[in-house]
Amino acid sequence: MEDLQSRLSSITLAPYIFKAMALIGVRRRAGSNMFRHQIVTMGILLDYKFIDPVLLKAALIHDLFEDAAGMPGVNREEIVRIDQDGPAVYDLVMEVTQRSVNGIMEPKSEYLVRIMESGCQKAKILKLADRISNLTSLGFVHEEAFVRKYLAETRRYIMPHADKINTDMSREITDLVETRERMLQTRSQA
């Protein structure tokens, strides 16, 4: 435990938290805002004892380029010069960012396959933490079609790979999917 505390105490997160604050005004389907989602995603990584500085910093800004693109300070140059980890953080964030080519977004299925099959280990771990956060929030979403689609997407593209990435995170994802599916079933019977 002392080693964990020592390693965590050497990680400077404040500049990344400040960058993530650009997401405060970006709402989520379940309420709240994208800034809180960034913090929760990092918290999930800590909960599973991931203390890699690049991974934690990337978690704080993992949606920045999708949801706050074009805002002041949201560009490559600003991120890479934050600290010595900046270039690696930027690369990891870009790896987990849904790509756009000539204004056309990468299909969600291709995006998830890209990360889960050929992403680096940190990208895969970050995607699992992100998915856990999203599945937790899904309990507050009342758009049944969206919930069904998200759960099916998780079953098809995330769950087949999750156990190879982290068995504990995989178990939580499976539990969350099953809970959300039961919730939908209860709603439809009511």
C-alpha cells in the first residue's frame, strides 16, 4: 500500500483536470456532464489499481477531442507540452478517439474493433474503464432503444475481448450488462 501511495503522489494530474474542465458544459444522456465522466473513468482505473501516469492522465481527457474539439486549448500542441508525459498522453487519447476523415465519422463498430483488437494495452484498459462508466450511467437513461443498442454493442464488440484484457473489469462489465438487461425486461413487463 505504501508503494501505491508513493507512486500516486508523484503523478501531477491538475493540468489534465484543468483541460478536462472544457467538458463541463457537455451534457450526457444520463444527465450530468462529460467532465464528471472523465473523473469517474479515472476513478475506475484507480479502483482497479492502475497507476500508470499516462493512463490516468489520458483518462482525464479521453473524450476531449470528440466532445470539445475546437475549444481554446484543445489541440495537440497544448497537450504535448503539459509535462513529460504529454506526448504519450496525447497519443493514447488519439488512439481511443473515434476518428473523422473528411468530416465522416468512423463507424462505431469499426472504432470498437480497432481498439479491442489492435489497440495498445493501455487503450484497451482505458476503453474498459470508459465502458464501465458508461454502463453505470446507462441505468439513468430512459431511451429504451438507445439502451438496447448500447448493450448489444457491448456484448458484440467489448465482452469477447474484455476477459483477455482484465478479468475483474470484464466481470464488472458482464454484471452491468446483465443488470441493465434485467432492468429493461422489468420495464417492458410493467
